[in-house]
Amino acid sequence: MISKKDVVIIGAGAAGLMCAIEAGKRGRSVLVIERSEKIGKKILISGGGRCNFTNRSVTFQNFISENPHFCKSALSRFTPQDFITLVEKHGIPYHEKKLGQLFCDTSSTEIIHLLEKECQAAHVEIITSADVLKILKNNCFEIGTNQGNFESQSLVIATGGLSIPKMGATAFGYEMAKQFGLPIVECNPALVPFTWSKKDAETFGSLAGISFPARVRFGNQSFYEDILITHKGLSGPAILQISSYWQHGAPVYVDLLPEKNILETFIKGRNSGLELSVVLAQYLPKRFIQKWWEQMVPEKFSGPCSDKELKEILDRIHSWPIIPSGTEGYDKAEVTSGGVHTTEFSSTTLESKKVKGLFFIGEVMDVTGHLGGYNFQWAWSSGFAAGQFV
């Protein structure tokens, strides 16, 4: 027996559930199909279990895409304040951590409960532990699953990217795009720690746990936040941010003392006979600067040194080149960069221009946010936008 719905949404994450809520509010009969045993698994682990559910300041410049303007329409129609209003409606206490990032005071489960309550109010049906076996498109969409067969006028793919496979991530969304002849921008792990080269691992691997603020640059992009040394490589907000832009085999540059001109301090140190590494240790963790000095300054300068030597060391401090061996991959990546190309979709409705009634939303698309709640906001906004038209 075939169950007929107006809308079938595959994926019960942030984008899929928001789309379901909005479609249900319009009186559409909605079914959400989720492969995992429960909804919103990535929401639960996000933000260290407190869900960085949005950012107060969101613009299209916080997103990476082959078409950087694509996300503008959806973001303008469902803003961070719109989601904050929803959070406040459900009485969820929250706080701003830094740089506009908003977190639940207690637990990510509160965002799950919010979405569940909104789905119930909109009469949305959700089935979990459901594997989609086939999808066909004739007059309508035909969806075959291990829990029955369904037909719908609209089909929404909200299955996310490849990041964190232990949470159920698969390539299903990309496979569906290929099935319907939609192009895909190459996918890569994003917001992900770097791994050391063999040489750097031998030098810095013993410093795991040390962190400090720095500016990390790749190409025209740079981020000034904390970096964290790990056994495997480099992590921390600045590293995660720049990883979304990094190209394998190329160096990233770290400014160890951003926005600090400490030439006078160096000169004083030089004139008083102090080693420059001792002066540096006033600004950076001592254990780190000792190791950094051993690698980056072949001859230890003590006492007087020439202006040329001083400039050379300063240049290295402000532009330390690191060539990662790679990243920690999809297991540790917070999101997937690349995805289904936006060129084949309406930025207003999120509907395919090629296949009527087919919508893609959320992380599966080629829209990747910076660290700090931006990817959740894209999920809410794209889900909301599609929900008005499915």
C-alpha cells in the first residue's frame, strides 16, 4: 500500500525539521524520513552539547560557495532574530559566548524539544530508522523505504554532508543529485583540525594542550582567534576557520603576535643582553617559544644582533609558514565544504530548475558557513525558505 503526502522530506536535522514545520503550518501533509534512530543527532553534539544555534551577526560574507550571493535571499527572510524569537517563545535560556555566538545555557536537547513541539503543532509525521531504498519521479515522487512506500508532490533532500559519519552522515544527498542530473562542487572536510608534517610532529607534538591567540592566513583570508596545539597537529577556532579555505600541499601562515609591534621591546632586550627568545616568552607560552625558536632560528642570538637579523626574526614571528600534511578528515570535520551546485536552484524557493518539486536545503548544498553558528543559521533559513513553497 502506498501512503500519499504533499511533502516528503528526507533528513530530520536542522534544515529538514525547519522545512517540515513551515510546510505543516501551511496545511501541507508532511512526512519526514530519518535514517537514524532519533532526530537531530548532530544538533545534540553541537557546541560541546550546548548547540551554537545561531550568530547575532550573519551576512553572505560568512559563507563559502561557488555562488556567494545564492544564500542572500533565504538569510534575509529568516534571520538570526527570527530563530532567537523562536528560542525565547519556548523559554530556552541562552547566552552569547563571543563574537555573536549564541549557545543554550543548559543543553542542546532543548533545541531538539523546540523542533519536536513545533513539528507536533504543525501535524508533521516523522519516521526514524528508515532506509530509503529508491526514489523515482513520474507524475509525482515515489519513495520506497524499509518502512513502506510513499508518494509526494514535493521532495526535499536535507540529508547533510559527509562530516561526522559516526552520527549517520552519508553521501545520500549527493547520490540523489547525480540521479537527477544535478552538478556537484567537489566536497572536502571543513572546519577541521590540521595534521602535522613528520618534522613538525617531532618538534611540536609534545606541546599538546598549549593554546594562544594568533592570526592564521591562507590566500586573502585570515582569522584572529585561538589556536590549539594537539598531538596530531593544530586545532582551535582560527585553524578550523582557515581549514575551509586551505588547499592541500600549500602553506598557511601564522602571525604569532598579531597587531603587536614589539620592535622597541626587542631592541631593549637586545641592548640589555637578553636572548630574543626570552623576550618572546613574555608574549607567548615559554615551552612553545623554545621549540619554535629551535626550529625557526638556526643560530640562537644572545646579546647584540644586527638590525638585519632582528628583522628576519620579526618576519618569521609575523609569518610562520606551516605546511600541514593534511586534515583529520570527515571524522573530525564540523561541516562539508562544496556540495550540490546552486546554479541549478532558485535562491528564493530552493527548488531545482530542472526537476519540478525537487528541493535541496542545508549542508548538502554548496553553501558552507564559518565557525560560530552560521551553518545552523543556513539550515534554519534554507529550511524556512523551502517550507514556504513545497
